Amino acid sequence: MKPPPFAYHAPTDLDEAVGLLAEAGDEGKVLAGGQSLIPLLNMRLAAPRVLVDINAVAGLEDIRVDAAGVRVGARVRHAELEADTAAAEAVPLLGQGLRLVAHPVIRNRGTTVGSIAHADPSAEMPAVLALLEGAVEVRGRAGTRTVPAAEFVTGPMETALAPGEIAVAARFPRPRPGTGTAFVETARRNGDYALCGAAAAVTLGADGRITAARCCLISVAPVPLVVDLTDHLAGRTARLGDLDGAAAAAAEQADPEDDIHAGADYRRHLARVLTARALARAAAAAPAAVADTYTGASR
Ligand SMILES: Cc1cc2nc3c(=O)[nH]c(=O)nc-3n(C[C@H](O)[C@H](O)[C@H](O)COP(=O)(O)OP(=O)(O)OC[C@H]3O[C@@H](n4cnc5c(N)ncnc54)[C@H](O)[C@@H]3O)c2cc1C
């Protein structure tokens, strides 16, 4: 099928892009990598009257690494970010999540900020942002505002972006000292959206015991589901036996649905197993880690 008709603009200036989008109001959409939007147009599941292509807008192309973390501009492709060694060193969860996003061909075009703005409940990068308590910089006619990750994704494919606003960058903070991270998931085929995925961040003290632990589950709730597991795990070691109870507590908060890919019960089971696995891997990656090394079959 062909997309419905739309007016196409390719501005080179951010204020111009914001102006065009604001004029279009509810009927306008940003076009970034097009990896999600173009299929939706072709299937006529979306019919915006105006597309504002941001691929030539100056100032959105940078990856900046500093003491706070990594700032990713709206034009940065998943693949570019994946290849950035300074970003990977500062925030290892970026690379751990990005390698699970679709296939390399899609990562070559799709943007990380576009993925966050698209807000698919099965997407990895909104979960990375949520787990790290990052933020999205948003530009509209009224100026720039910063939206914390916890407030950005408001539902499946829904965000705090108002009509006329562009997400100009995402900020991924460095993890606290002593923290290891991991992202694991199960998908029917390599590169498919995950049936369930779990990202985890575990902080160890000098004695190798856990001082903080959080996870973020995807594909089991309308938004990335962040669960603080510190109360369950503080003072414990990262042995799988110790992690199981915390993983079960995280899975209890999941609210998956049956669909053609998997039943809700299976997804809840995956949430528990994958959370335990992600916690174990995160602890093993933390400096001074004494965790069991888990070598499960999932990606
Ligand atoms: C076969 C296939 C498999 C995939 N598998 C996965 C997967 O496993 N995991 C995963 O996370 N993703 C997956 N994706 C999606 C991919 O990661 C996309 O790159 C991503 O969802 C959207 O990024 P984009 O730059 O292509 O955005 P686009 O397709 O251009 O836009 C998507 C939506 O976000 C909005 N948008 C984009 N950028 C901005 C912005 N800067 N400001 C405001 N709104 C904006 C658009 O208006 C549109 O509504 C898959 C895609 C395909 C086709």
C-alpha cells in the first residue's frame, strides 16, 4: 500500500522545524529515521497531514559525553551510538540495550531519540532511559523544557510531547560508582521485538554486598516498568538464590496481556526469569562484584 497524501517539509533550522510542526498542530508528525513511521503510513495506520523531516536540521547530530553522562541528539542513529566507544564506556547500558534493537539495517536508520518518542512498550531504549533516570530535552514554540524519563512515556505510543514539540535530545546519566548493568530479553526470532526483556542496575559496596538494585521490564506493561528492588536485596550477595525473591517481586508488578505472540502467563514467567538473570549479570559487571556468573541461553 501507499501512504495517504501529506505535505513534506525538510527544514535545516530547528526554529523553522518547530514552527512548521506547531502550525500543523495535531495533524503534524516528525519524521526521523522513518523505521516505525513509514510502515505505519504505508499500512495507513497513521495519516498525518504534514511531515516535518528533521534529518537536515542542524544541531541535532551530536553525541556528547561529559561527567554527567551521554547526551544523544535527535538525529543520532542507533548504530552511530552503538559504535561510540566513549558513550559505551560512560554508560554501558546504552550498548547493552542497543544491540537488542531490531536488526543492524534498522539500527542504521532508526534514531535512538525517535525510538524513545515512539514509546513502544516493547522498545529497549525507553527502558534504558527510564532505568537510568534520564531525561528528554523538548523544544516547542515556548522554548526548551526537560522532561524526566519517568514522566515522558505516558502510555503505549504516548508521550508527554505536546503537538508542535520536538524531542531534541535524550540524556543518559552515568551509573553510580560501583554499579553494573545488563539487559537481557527473549524474542521469537533474533531481531524481533522482545516477548519480554529486563534491564537491571546493581550497585555493590566495598564488601561485595548489594547496596542498591533496580530493574526495568519491557513488553509486560503499557510503559517501561521500573521496579526498585533495593529493599529486597540490600545487604545481600548477588547469588541467584538471593535474587530469585526479588525477581518474583518485580514480575508480580507486571501486567502483561495475551496476544498472538505469547500468553500473559508466559510473559509473567519470562519477567521473573529474565529479571533474575539481568540482576545476576549486572552484579557480575559491577566493580568488586562477587556475583555468580549466569550463562543463560537468551540474548
Ligand atoms: C522490522 C522492525 C523491527 C524493529 N524491532 C525493534 C526492536 O526490537 N526494538 C526497538 O526498540 N525498536 C524496533 N524497531 C523500531 C526502530 O527501533 C525504530 O528506529 C524506532 O522505533 C523509531 O525510530 P525512527 O528514528 O525510525 O523514528 P520514526 O519512524 O521516524 O518516528 C517514529 C515516531 O516517533 C516520532 N518521532 C521521531 N523522532 C522524534 C523526535 N525527535 N521528536 C518528536 N517525535 C519524534 C515520529 O513522529 C513517529 O511518530 C523495529 C522496526 C522495524 C521496522
